[in-house]
Amino acid sequence: MYHVTSDKVIKIGETTFSELNYKESDMEELLRRNIEIICDEEESMLIVGKQVRNAKQGISDLTAIDNKGNIVLIEIKRDRKDIETRKEAFEFQAIRYAASYATIEDIEDLVNKVYSPYIEKHRSEFEGGYLTSAELGTRKLTEFLRENGAENNFNNNQKIILVASDYDEQTLSAVAWLNSNNVDISCYKLIPYDIKGEVYIDIEKVLPLNTYQDYYVNFLDNSVNRRMHKKGINRRTLPKIGEMIDWGVVKPGDIIAAKGRDDEGVLQANGNVEVNGKEISMQQWLKNLFGWSSIQTYVFAVHKESGKSLSQIRKEYMEKAQE
């Protein structure tokens, strides 16, 4: 990171969470409340557990459900030193925990073992005070799976997300090998900077790696695009709302509605929405409405004039551009 002035560039060095006196529990809480920082806007996620203890007394950091119905295990380490000094490998610890979640049989099982105790601990964050924690957990989890079309896919697979400010080579090598053998495991870096006493965090997805094909649509001319994408859109890195505004498929002033709800916002030139006179990001607006930890922005944001989701509009435009 660099600080640019009129006549020079000054490099700002990264720090470590331990130097900032952050504990692993501090990072846990940061991600529990702001999991969207490691989620793409194409993904919905609902946090259902924190510090969950399994039958062998292992304790996992955060547990979630994603929009595909997968149970997601999120394991956190502050810094590279914390990973290197562990007796058990970071990735192996996560695999053991994920394996224990594979034994969860149904929604009721997850609610009783994981979600209900989590709700009880954070009860003030939940509406529906007349319901028991188990009743509330069942209602919220069922609604989340239904809205995301994942009712029939509950816990068919497990997903692992590792988070740290840096990784040792052995961990990255092991995760890359697991990726190549179809294990759904990701590594994210949360890199802290101390700038004049304020903490800034840069987020970088390290693994799995994107491929060159993910970016061809940005760099190749239309004739090459048509040859390479005849069978449909396969980009991992999909265009965002700013690009959709540039294309002209949506425009500032358009009304954006929340899927299945009466709530509406006015699209702004920067991609945010204005709701009740206040500007807010589309992700945050929808996240607040649905009460989830993160949300598939483009699926749950509906362009009122056309009646289509932003995801549908984007897909149609990209397919037409490839004809």
C-alpha cells in the first residue's frame, strides 16, 4: 500500500494482528459480524455457530450455511507465526472439523447441536422473542434454504474457509493439492495496516487460484470471445453493478426492489441505493432486510421496471454480447 502526495509516493508497511494486540477471538468477532468481507456478492451465507465443540472436544471457530446448502467451516489464525507454531497443521485441523459436520443429518440436527446454542448466546441480535431458540433457528434456517433454492441440498457437501494475515508454504501447498482433488477449501488473507493509529485491512483471496479463462472476456476482442464462450458464461469473476451501469442495462434513478418484498431503493451512480433518504450499499441493504450474514446481491435485487433480477439482466446482456 502506498500513500501518494503531489510529489512523492511513500510505502505503508503492513503490520500483524499480534502487533496490533488483536486476539484470535477479536478476528472471530470481526468476521462473525462482517462475513461479507470474505464473501463474493454472488454468495449468500448465514452464520449459525461460533466456538462449536465436537464430540472429541475440538472447537471450530465459525460455522455457516451457504446458498448451496453447504455447511461452511471458517477457521481463523491471526498470523503466520500462529500457524507455524501449531502442533497440528492448520488445514488438517479444519478438515477434521469439517468431517464432524458431515455427520449432521438434517436441519433439526444442526439447529439442536449448533444453531440453537448460538442464538441463545446472541439472543439480543435476533427478532422473534416469543419463540424458543430452537423454534427461531428452525424458522430462520428453513427460510434461508428455501429462499436460496437449497432445501433439497442441505449438507450434501461441506466447505472450508481458512483466514489468516499470512500463510506458510506448507499450508498453501496442502490446500492447493486439496483443491486439485476437488476439496472445497479456500484461503483468505486479511492483511492489517496501522495508519496514524487507525486499522485498515486489505482482503486477498489466495486460493483457489483464478484461471486465465476467468478474465478473457475483459481482454479479448469479440470474435475471440465468441469462439471461447460459445457454450455459455463461465467466468468466475462476474461484472458488478458499476459495469452494468456502464453498459446501460440499468441506470441511476432506477427502482431496485428486494426479491419477494415490498422494500425498494433508488439506484445511485456509484452502485449504492438510496433508501428512506439514506445511501447504503446494495449488499448491506439486502443483508439487513433478510437478516442473513451475507447475501447474493444480484439474485435478490430486482429491477422494478423490467421485473428481472440484476443477475438475469446481466446474464442476458452477456449472452447477447457473445452471439
